[in-house]
Amino acid sequence: MKKLSGWSNESRHARGYGAAWDRLRLVILARDHGLCQCPECQGGSKQLKQASEVHHIVGKTEAKARGWTDAQIDDESNLQAINNECHKRITAAEQGRTLKQKMIISADGWAIPAKG
């Protein structure tokens, strides 16, 4: 059966996101003062957002293709705090996908872009 998403079927632990990652994630969030470090938020074009996730600047797949070790992949210099929505957008772009803009139904029944 063909997998429809770009996401792995492996457990988070099998993908390298176990207890050590949980500790490292907290270190990165503290280092970046809990603020999104994506280029768009840091570039001043958007309001700074609170980060809740940690992003690999060079993704795991790309880093492995470059011959990086697991230690290099999870090195603090390759990690940044990031907001959930920014993380989705960046990851989708890295996978060659685009995200549909979220829409809400207005009081008059018309769909309008969601803010945020």
C-alpha cells in the first residue's frame, strides 16, 4: 500500500526522538528564549511568535545524505526553536509540498482566510 504522506511510519524513538531528544529540545528552547527562529519571524516581516518545537536546520534526511553522523545532525548548531505553524510551512516546503491556507466561515457564510 502506497504511503500518502511524507511522514515516517516508525515510532518517534526509532526516528531518534526519545528521552535524549526531549532533554535537548528543552535546551534549545531555553537557548532561543522560547521564540521562533525561522527566517520569516526573525526577518521582521511578521510578529515574533512563541516557539514550541525544535527544527533541524539541515533536515535529517539531507544531513544523512551528506554523510553527517547522528551527533552532527543533533548538534545544537543545527537546531533552532520554531513555532508550530512555521515548522509545518518550512517542513512542507522542504518536502516539495505547499500548505493550503486555513479558512474559516464568516458570519455571512463566506469562507475567509484565518488570521494567525
